[in-house]
Amino acid sequence: MSMFDRPIEILRPPAVRFGPGQLDTLAPWAAQRGGRAFVIADAFNAGRVDMLGLGSTAVFGDVQPEPAITDLEAALAAAGGCSPDVIIGFGGGSAMDIAKLVAVMLGSGRALADISGPDRAPPRTVGLVQIPTTAGTGSEAGTRALVTDPATMNKVATESRGMLADLVIIDPALTLTVPPAVTAATGVDALAHCVEAFTSKRAHPLIDAYALQGIELVGRYLRRAVENGADVEARTGLALAAFYGGVCLGPVNTTAGHAIAYPLGTRHKIAHGIANALIFPHVLAANAAAVPDKTAAVCRALGRPDGVVFEAAYGFCADLGLDMSLSGHGVPRDDLPAMAREAHAIRRLLDFNPRDLGEADILAIYEAAF
């Protein structure tokens, strides 16, 4: 079977405005849509919403890292009292995911359980703009959103064409104040998106090009941005890498790395980027024998073409100043078996990992990362 035999579809926002100064184009665009905007942000970005140039506007600024259904419900209730013409996600992946869900749920009378899964969301009646302020999740590019169900501690995935933004503004100037540790963690998240799509059983040449370019951009620019946050070229390169990672998520998606990282966020509130960084070297090494050529290409792109795969990936992350131990982030050893059971159950990701990983294999990864 040829690698070109599998059909594939890429969905991307109809308008992507990329580069320094592009934030200034938001206000005229919003005015054409009616002008009543509702901004969804985390607390930090809610404090600088004036940068959007919208004047007095309604803001929900309480989005939490690893948001739960309760966060979504609060944002939806706040939006419902404003009758907005446009929903704007302003922040990292958490804010943008909540913005997607609010945009399709607003006025529908439907709960998350009614729309979760693929292609169940109603058509949206408001505009949707996504403005990332970190270079990591790539959520601005896609049709998928994740929130945590507190009852099960599992991430609930919703996917819909209606959650594709009308406009994406990627202005690297918004990322210049991101602290070094967050820059490092979110950059590895973008890296993980690209690597997992590149090595997935669903990998496709059309997506491989985006994935490998994203990996190369992270390899070239992440350490520079960590060491000098004011390096505009590095920040711009990372913003592009994150967007490419988001493009990879739609038609291919992630695999074992994200499945194993998820319990770190849902159970222990470890930020998504850090969680992926902690797991990334272990999964790359575990999958290496199944995809040797692509693994070698990843190591070359990271500037570490020689030596042991695990040491190359771990060294890349550790050299960014990240604490690479689960224990260092407060994960108790006695919780590792429960985490392994939860991760192993995330079949929507694990079934497409290049190598089959059993529960014992996942537990061994957690033990090695501890």
C-alpha cells in the first residue's frame, strides 16, 4: 500500500494574520461583525485586554490552566448575558479551547455532554477569533477542544467544523513577556504535537511536511527564546512552529505522549506544556525502534544527531532549564499505577501510536520519569 493511498483533509481558518503588528487589525474586523465582542482569557491576559484595541468590552478572565467543565459553564453563563457578535479567545490553549466551546454552545441550550465527540456541535451564530499569547498548543489552528470532567478526571474532547475560527491573529509581540520556564514548556508542547503526528500510524506526507518544519523551528529557536525573551526572530519562529503543530492535530493528532501526559494535568494540575515535556523523551525513545528513520530525523532537527535517542531528547529539554522529574512537580509515587490505568484507557490516541504500549509499559515510563 502506498503512503499516498489514504485520503486526508486539512481544515484551516479562512484568515490567518501572522506577524508583528497584526493585533492592530482586530478592531476593524470586529467592527465589521457588529462590534459587540466577548473576550475569554486567563487572569493575566484579562489584565491586558486593552491591547486588543476594542475599547470597553466584556471579558471573562477566569479561565484556569487545564480547565474543567465548571470553567466552561461559568464562561458560557457570562457570555449569555452579553449578546456578543464575536467571541475572542485571548491566551493559551485553555482560553482558546473554552472560546471554541462557548462559540458553538451559546444560545443552543445544549450541554457539553450533548455535543462532545466528533461533529455533534450545533452551527454557531457568532463570530470566532483566536489570538494565542503563547507558542505551544496551536489550538488557534484547529477544530478540537478539551476540558476536564471533574467527576471522572478525564479530558472530554469535542470536535466540530463550527469551532474553526473565522480569524486567527498570531502576533509574536504578545509572547515577548512569557517567562523562560513557560516559554520552554509551551515550546516542548508544540514540539510534541509535531513529533507525535510525524511518527503516528496515521502519519501522512501532507502533514509530515508541516510536522518536520515545526520540529526544526523548535530546534532552532526554543533555546534562544528561553535565554532571551526579547528575541523577536526566535519568538516568531516558535509562533510558527506552534501553528504548524496545530495544523498537524486536525487530520493526524497526537499519540502516546499526550495520552501519558494527560493524567499529570487532570490529577495533579501540572500545566500541559510541562506535562508533555516530562513525558516527551521517554515516549520518543520507546517508539524509536518502530519508526527509526523518523526518530533520527527528529534528533537531527533538534541538533542532536548522534548518540542515544533518550539522552538526545532528555538533554534538549533539560538544557532549557526544566525540572524533568515527576517527583519535582509533586506527583506521588503511589499514584503512578492509577495514572497508568487512566492513560492506557485513552484509546483515541494510543491506538495510533507507532508501537503498542501496554499498561505495564506506561507504568514503566512513569517510573523512569519519576
